[in-house]
Amino acid sequence: MPQIQLTPAERREHRANAHHLDPVVLVGGDGLTPAVKKEIDAALNAHGLIKVRVFGDDRAARELMYQELAAELNAAPIQHIGKLLVFWRPIPPKERTVDEDRMPGPRDVKVLKFSKRGGQRPEIKQLRVLGNQRLTSGGQIKRAKPKQKSIKKRQAD
């Protein structure tokens, strides 16, 4: 896979964003093993912009590692400074399965009920509202209303 090509302005912006990041992958004395490549790939999928620290002292080997990782992982090489390598790759969209039966979980709500007589304290009630319920302005729990469709969408169906 070819590496991603960036304009100098995009590279500068990513360099600025990576400045405060800590290295997420550390490459030890064994060099680039398949496990290390897999971990860097997972970090790129999760974060997009990552720093990698290489503990080897050979600058030529680090430069070769930098170019090899960028080419193999389809990532843009952002910066190689000292023993730090910075890579960027757009985060892929997450695959979500839609579960029709799933409802939001229960939540606990505090409701204040004021007395009709002025001088008394308000009564505080703890209510548990389930995912298919709603709380009215009067403090009562009712079943959730079905989502209303607009007139145009109803006519299109």
C-alpha cells in the first residue's frame, strides 16, 4: 500500500497536534516484529495520530523503520525527530450494528413537588425513569411518545 501524501500545511498542523502526545508504542531491541506492526496499526485505527518511540541508537535503521512503517501501514509520515516517529492515518468509521430492541437504560431523577400551601417545604422524590418512559412537567412518569414523522416524510412513504 502506498503511504498517504500530505501538503506541508497539513503536515505542520499534524506536527502541532502531536506535540503534546505521549508515545503509544515502544519499539525495543528486537526491532519491527509483526506484533509491533500490529500494535501500531491498532493504535492508528484507534487514535489516528500517534507517536512511536524507538530505543535503537542507529539513526539509519530508525529512518528505514520510519519509511517502512509508513509504506506498510498506509500512514502518512509526519515527523522523525530523535527517537520519536510520528504517523497519521484517518480514523476509519466504526461499524455499528443497529439493535432494534435496545432501549436506553434506566436513570434516576429527583423531582420537587411544591405544596399548595406556601409555607411548607417542597417534597423531594427519587424516581427511576426507564428507557421507554418520559417524565412530564408535572412530575409524572408516562410512556414515551413515538417519534413523529414530518408531513413530507409521511407522504413519501
